[in-house]
Amino acid sequence: MLLRRLSARLSLLVSAVDTMACTNPKKVCIIGSGNWGSAIAKIVGYNAVRSKNFDDRVTMYVYEEIINGKKLTEIINETHENVKYLPGHPLPVNVVAIPDVVEAAKGADILIFVVPHQFIRTICSTLLGKIKPTAIALSLIKGFDQAEGGGIDLISHIITRHLKIPCSVLMGANLANEVADEMFCETTIGCKDATVGPLLRDIIQTNYFRVVVVDDEDTVEVCGALKNIVACGAGFVDGLGLGDNTKAAVIRLGLMEMVKFVDVFYPGGKLSTFFESCGVADLITTCYGGRNRKVSEAFVRTGKSIKELEDEMLNGQKLQGPFTAEEVNFMLRNKGMEEKFPLFTAIHKICTGILTPKDFIDCIRNHPEHIISARKGPIWNKLHQ
């Protein structure tokens, strides 16, 4: 009898939760529509329809362009395909392209930011005071922005500071075309709020896109930015024809500089975070398959500038590695720490023409990682115990 009563009460509780979910579903807006933004829109649109926790209609801010005489937003809404940035991959019909970012974000409970990091301050200024004060954000943006005083700003910090809302981050070994093709992969969400993490996981996770939530937000985001610098180095190696052994050394030294960077500038990070998808996995896949590696290889082989190759090879997408290397170098130079990060420094100087690609290996031949006494920092030391 008691068991029946408990069962009945549990049924009522589940019913009440379902009713609340149905009467107050969360509205989702995706701010950005490049290949990564469109790949995420495919996932979010699908999950929004199948879950009672989310409103069926997903808005996607699209920077308006004219494609063959027609507006890109009209093409997406009529054909349900982003023919410029993710051709051949149908988007769910409930994903609606909107050319006005304020209109797209209107009433949204979850704002998913996935635009080139150079544009984040302008977008935040446009949205200020025009979003729900209870909204939460999720940044998929890999990169830094320059801060006053010679430092760098994390994108999630910029969003939180400007829009007065909490911002979590998603980073991982997630090449957009492979995600759109529904090839199995993992990703990492950095979220300090234990009540928000599951909600973000539910709107992102599928049977082929698996999510691990950790509370080490800053380290997750820093990994996502720094790996693009290392990928440029991997591209230099490929362009020079130096082989997989050399590339493996560059990847390892790059990982060690990533660890040291967190130790120095974002103390309190966890060693375990580097072994999530946002860390070593993202580093490896970007150094073998990402756009930063491909363009950097072409940079060595053709002698063309980074800007020329970006225009020729990326179909309107932006290259993050050289820009991030410049921002990191700006910080290191002002702190007098360039020599402590020789790989990051060499990559920046090669991208800007101060050094040639042939100088790359000489710059890292006597890396601090090869000198035991130079190993310092809590995470760094744990890695070598």
C-alpha cells in the first residue's frame, strides 16, 4: 500500500515537471551562421524539437550576404540549407535565419555565440539592454581579444561583462564538416553552475556528439584558443616537409606551452581538463585537419601572405591562429615573457614576416621543456611527476 502511494506521488511529480517544461520551454538563439554555427544549428534544431524543455523554434542570426542575386537568409529559410558555409547539409525546418541580431535574440533564454572573435564586442554592444536579463550564454568562439594594459580578454568574460549574463564555453575536437556529417566525436562544456550544465548538455548532445561538462571554464576556453596557434606550427612543418616525428614534437611542445600559459595567467586550472576533448584531442585534430594547419602549409609552399590565402581558401571564413598568436604575443611581450614561450613566439614572428618558416625549428630547438630546471607551475609540475 505504501509503495503504491509513493509510486502515485512520484507519477504526479513527474507529470508536474513535464507540465512546467511544456508551459515554459526555453527559447534558443544561435548568434552566427558560418560552417561551425550551421553545424551546431543542425544539432540544436533537432534537439529543440525532440525535447519538451525547449521551444521548437530556433533562431539563427545570419550576417546578410547576396548569393547569386538572392539574400542568404531567404535561401536558408526556403531551402533549409546554408549554401555558402555548409553546403550539402540540410538544416532542420525549425531553424529560422534572421539578419537582425537583436530580432534573432529577442526573448531568447539561451544565446549560443559562434562568430569570429573579432566581432564579439560589436555584437555585445548591439545586444546590450535588448535581451532577457535571465538569459544565459554559451560561447563556441575560439580566440582571445586584446584587453587594456597589455593583457588579453577571454570571450566568455567579455560576454558576461558586457551583457551582464553568465557565459559558459564549449570547446572540443569538432571539425565542423565532420560534425555535420554526424561522425562520432566528443566535446567539452565548461560551466561553473551545476544547474545550468545539464541544460546546456541537453540542447547540444546527440548520439554522435557526446558532451562532458566540467567546471574549469577558463582552462577549457584557453585550450580552444591556443591550439590554433600550435596548428599553424604543424602547418609550417608540413609545408617544410619535415615529417610526422617533427610534427609530433611541435604538438607536444605546444601542449606544454598551453599548460604553462594556464599556470601563469589563469592559475587554478586543472590538469584533468587538458585530457578532455577541449585539450589534447582538439589540439591533435586541429594540427592534422584544421584550416589553420592547411593555410599555414600553403603559406610555406606558395610564399603568399596569410591574408591572400585566407581569401583564396576559406570561402569567407576567418583564420584564427595568426590573429590569436598576435594577441598572445602582445601579452607576452608586455610581460617580458616571449622567451618562456618560444613556440608561440616563433609562430607569431613567422606569420608576421619577422622570421621565415625555415627558422621555425631553430627557434624551438632549445625549448625550456628540454631543460628540466625550467619546469615550473602547479599543473606543469603535476604533468612531470
